[in-house]
Amino acid sequence: MRRSIASFAMLVVLLSFMLFGATTYSAEPIKIGFNLEMTGPVAGYGQMGWEGAQLIKELVPMEVLGRPVQFVLVDNKSDRVESSNATSRLIEKEKVVAIIGPMISGSMLAAGDICEKKQVPVLGPASTSPLTTQGKKYVFRACYTDSFQAEIAAKYAYEDLRARKAAVLFDISNDYCVALGRYFKDAFEGLGGKIVAYTPCNAGDQDFSAQLTAIKTANPDVIYLPNYYEEVSLILRQAKDLGLTQPMLSADGVDVPEIFQIAGPAIEGLMHTAHWHEKAGMTDIGKTYIAAYKAKHGGEVNSFGALTADCVLMVLDAIKRAGSADPKKIRDALEATENLEVVTGYLSIEKGDAVKAAVIREAKGGKWEFKSVANP
């Protein structure tokens, strides 16, 4: 008799699990794709982005509309063609409802063209080129634009550093660098300043002595370096060897921890426009993210991870407001985003672009120190 009762009780438990427990897990997952630079020349950006996505996954519920949320990562190898291939794979094979990444503007432009045709929203955590969202309905960003950050840099150089003559050393082979250099030049001249040297280089260059010697001869009050961190690191070291002591400004392309090791002591005093600093306008989720990051990883919290976490929050919020996992309805909800609390502050979307502040940071003692906030 006891054996029969025990068997019956076990049967009840199994049936309960099948009826109720299985319901929790049988719902089809909502897939969010990640098209990131996990390897290749700018792998640092993608790796930080994925780190941020994994962290926010631990901090907010990964369930929406009663369905679990699943992340699908594809490495684009820091390459435009691979970024296009990754986009197609995520849409056609993985059936994602939205894509986050690539991180850099050139690759994001390639991915954006495909997403526009396939009508699947894509969000660039750090794609600052104005062209990223231009003429697009399905392309969004969680960051400011290059024109905005270059104007902020020019204004900071002219008003705060009291510079009246500036030099620009930019990578002519990269659209991001060319655009930033041009925007800075126009903004600085518009304020009344003079560009005394406007000098190109190429990605992969190892020797910048010719350009730096020409800049030294021009004797500017400030030097603007709108390039990625590898080139900026070498330029800083060689500028120090040549005896250049002018203040140097850069952009968000230097925002990786590796630059402190590559540039060494020469980085001290470098200032740059950044997407975020933990001392600037923290939200509740921002505070939670910072505490969790430091507990898990230690060290300084990076912008690229935080911006990728912002993208995750934007997609989850859009799905909830849309009441649907239909990519077209998610797109409409993303465009209507207003004053959303994310890790880096409060964010609204206007024609695909994020309306949010920028910060100025300075390299001091092996880390980035907060200097000021610039609002749009």
C-alpha cells in the first residue's frame, strides 16, 4: 500500500512538472543578435561590448512577453564583408528580431544596408558616423555622432584650452578619422581659430616622424588626433620623443584599456571626447552596472560595454512597448524611445540618433579622469 502511495505521489510530481514546469521553458525564445568585432584589428571594442551585454544579462530579467530572451553572437572579425555576412546569418539562419553591433562605423554601414532591406532593426553601440542612420528607418545608435563630438572637442580646445592655432593628424584611409578631422577643422575655424597643419597618415603606419616634424614647425596650441587607439598610441610616443608638449585631444576611438599599455607614459595628459564616465549623471541601473562590473572584473568601467548594455535595454524596452516580437513593430517602438533610463544616462531617439550628452576625459595616472559634460 505504501509503495502504491509513493508511486502515485511521484506520478503527481512528474505530471505537475510536465504540465506547469515545462510551460515555463517551452516558450520559443526571442533572439537578439550580436554582430561584434571579437577578433581582428579592433577586437578590443567588440570584446568590451560583449562583456557589457553579458553583464546586463545578469542584472535585468531576460524574459519579455512571457518568452525567454536569447543572445546570439557572431564574430565579424573587424571586417566590413564579414560584418555583412554576419548580419545575413543572424537574420536568415538565426531569425533574430534585432541586431546589436557592429561597433565601428564602416562595418555598421555595411550591416545597416542589409537590415534596411530585410526590415530588421540594428543598433550601433558606438557607430558615430552621421551616415550610419542617414536615410534609414531600421538603423539606430546608442551614442552621439562624429559631428557632435568633433564640435565639442573644437569648442573645448578654443574656449577651455584657449587654443587659437590647431593641428590635425588624421588617418586618411578611414572614413571615421577623415570625417572627425573635417568636422573639427570646420568647427575650430568657425569659432575663430586657425588650422596650421592638416596632415594625413595611414592605418598601420609605424613612423609618424615626418608628420610630427611638420606639426612641430607649425607650432600649434593644440593637436587633434581623431584616430583609433593603435595609431594614437604610436603618435603619442613619437611626439614625446620629438619634444612636442602641446595639449593633445582625441575622440572615442581611444577608449580602450590597452592604450595605457601601448602608449606608456606618453599618454599622460591626453584628453578625449567620450560617451560616458561613471562620475557623470548616473542612473539607478548605471550605479548597479558599475558596482557589478567592479565586483566581477575590477578596474575602470569602459564605455563600449556600457553602450552595448544600453542597446540591450533599448531592445527589451521596445519589445515590451510594442507588445510584440515582430521586427517591424520593434522598429516603431525604438523610434518612439523617449527619456529611457539606461546605463550611460537618459536616452531619447530622434530619427535613429541618440539624443544624449558627451563627456571630456583626461588620462591621468593610468586611467581616465572625468573633466566635464557637454550636453547636446
